[in-house]
Amino acid sequence: MGKPNGFMEFTRRVVPYRDPAERLGDYREIYTEPKERSLRRQAARCMDCGVPFCQSDDGCPIDNLIPEWNDLVYQGRW
């Protein structure tokens, strides 16, 4: 799953919001679109920790779907 030490190697990054003035003119996502490199680094942070919180009904605590999805992103297979 991901990179075993990825959570230590890469710092957590939160996707920033788009500028409010820009968002007033459309119904698009409120977040900026992250670059693929950033997505893959964040996916590398996911580890096979055995803590089932990320697979609960509330989803992953870092707003991703499931560890398997993070692994696919890390591998560039999404």
C-alpha cells in the first residue's frame, strides 16, 4: 500500500480553495485542481496501518476514498 515510509517522507498537503471571487461566477468545484505529482505524493502517504477508520462510512481521514485507491494513484494506475 503506497510507500511504507511515505507518511514520513512527504508532508501532508491540503488542496487549497479557489478564490471566492472566482467561485461566485460558476458552480465548479471549490478546490483548486491539484497536479498529478502532488496527488501521487499524497497517495504515497497512505500506509497499510490496519486501522479501519479509512474504510468506515465516514471515509478516509485525509479525504481520500480507500487505501486501495491511494495505492492505484501512487502507482499511476488511475
